[in-house]
Amino acid sequence: AEAGILTRMEEQAGDLGLVVVNPTPKSIEVGRRARAILDARKLGPFLVVANRVQDDTDLQLIREAVGEAEIFVIPEDPEVFRADVQGVSPLDLAPGSPAVLAVERLAERILAPR
């Protein structure tokens, strides 16, 4: 969703916000704006999901845009594309692929007691 959805939320409206950012100019800009809104409106804790990261350059671009934040990396993974083409879940097609394992770790992080 665009960062605009955050402007309609009340302070402390959720347990944990997720800002998902792909290493593309538009997504990075939306992530930067979302971070600014989260901070300005005191919308509670959040983490940044750096999605489809291919290398350190991608991660650095995202890190520069969102500043000091907990960043969780989901790597670019050809198995996700292959699953999409076949119309199946990556969880079923390639349960041990890097992206699937990263999403599982992200789920564990989100569900961990705070």
C-alpha cells in the first residue's frame, strides 16, 4: 500500500508495522515516506522488509532511505518466480529456497513475544 494509508491511522494503532521496500526508486521513495510518517505520527514499532534484494548495493539503497531501523532481508529468489509461473506457492514448490526460509524467519520475528 502507499504510505498514505498511514496518515489515517491513530497513534499506537498496531502492534508492529511492516514497511516493505523493493530496491526500486519508487518503492524506496514510498518506504522513505512511510518511515517519516511512522515517526511523525508515533504509530508504534515497525520493521523494514527489504524485499527482492539481490546484493549489498540493493540493501544499502534501502538502508539509506529508511535510516536506523530493524531491516529484515528477503532475497531475490528465482524459485519464487518459478512458483508464480506454475501457479503454485513457493512454500510448496521450493520449501528450502532462500526466500521461503527468509519469510519463515520473518514470521517467527513478527510472532515473537515483545
